[in-house]
Amino acid sequence: MCIDVLNTHDIKLARRLYGFLKPNDVLLGDRAFCAYADMVTITKLGCDVIFRKHQSRTTTMRKGKIVGNCDKSVTWSKPKSCPKGLNKDEFDALPPSITVREVYYYIVIPGFRTQQVSLITTLLDKSSYSTLEIVGLYGKRWDVELDLRHIKTTLGMDVLRCKTPPMIRKEIHVFLVAYNLLRSLMWSAGTTCSTPPNRLSLQGTRHHLINFIPKLLDATSTKRLQIYRTLLKIIAQKAVPERPGRSEPRVRKRRPKAYPLMTKPRHELRKQLQSA
């Protein structure tokens, strides 16, 4: 996790986390991370990337070596000027060009806003990494959005209630500790009961854990282990059905109240009511 001021770009924060990558890892990212310097840095770590192509790069099938249907090998040249976020020494150390693989595909599922996707990857061997495998792997990137929704909405971190920066940092850390606790329970339940951990319900795990906490606190060490195993079995029974390509209308169920927004502190609004 990285925390910085509000106007800091995501890619600048992500560069602080590259040190956690291990050799042979594959990093998935959206178009904001598809930068020349970052792909060079990640490949030097012995890792590969699958990024969505940045919108500033024009898409054409007339350039590059065709390696398959909607699949080609292209050469990217080093930027002419130093991009933001890099110093001159880092920019000078970049190679003059890199070879990447570009994959196109279309989405025909109703309800999806994106219809055409262009992927950039450093997995160049088509015999080892087929086009369908790369497309399927990038489709798993959406799990990141679902996980962020769980942290913000399910756990309630969408509104931070502390008032000072140090306390806000502590509040964020507590939310992430709670999230990791729930995920570790889901992992233990899934591996123990032969259920894919990603198919388990985080909200259901949260409810079961809250119900079992009083029993775990009152039990002896021997009894606590039995209760813990029972908790894992109950969590594993709450498997979410697999729904590939699921789409929902982008509408709000509940209508907002017909009141103006609160733009002043509450004590000032009270004074306005008293003077009116």
C-alpha cells in the first residue's frame, strides 16, 4: 500500500511497489500503466506485463509483424523527451527500443461499455502464451475492481471519519488489516474444504466471523480449535455461483433525497436557521 497527496498519479505510486515483484510474475494493469519506462523496468526484474494499450498510441494493423489473428509483434521506440516522473539519469538509461506484442479483441456482451480492447504484453512466445490465454488472463484484472469495491463498500471505507492525517492513515491500515483477516479466513476455508477461495463470499465470511467471535473468546484452547474448524466449514458452504459475462444495468436503485448538499459546517447552518 502507498499513500500520498491527492494529485499524485497512480503510476508514480505503483513504481514504489515494483520491488515486491518476484521473477516470472505477470503484472496486469489498465491503460494508465502502459508506459515505455515501466515496461522496461518490469522486464529487467525478470517479470512480464499485460497492459491495456494507452489511448495516446494510435492503433493500426499495418505496422508490425503479424503472428496470428488480431495478434502482432511491434517495436516501440524510446520517447523523444523525458516523461514526467522520471529524472534525466533514468531516462538516459532506457534502451532505444523494445519489442512488445499487441493483441486486439472485441467485446460483444450486452451492457459492457468497452467494445474493442488492445492489449500490450511482453509475453512474446505465441506457442507458450496463446492469444486466448492472454485475453483470459487480462479479464481477471476486473477482480481488482471488485476487491476495491469490497474494501470501500462492504467494509465501509468509502467514508473516512477521522479528522487528522495521522489518524486517517491508522484508519486505512485498520481497514486493510480487517480485509486481510477476512481473506485469510476465505483462503483457509477454501483450501481446507476444496473450494476455490475466490468463489467464497466476503460479506458472508464477515457475518459468520462476527457471529463466532463471542464463542471463540469464551472457549478453551481445545474447544476453540473445534469452533474454528466449524467456522471454516460454514464459510466454505457460501460459494458464490459462477456467472461469467454477467452484466447489470448502470442505474441507481434508491433515489436521492430532495435536499440540498451540505456545503457549510453544521453549527453555521444552525445559526442560519435561528436567524431566519
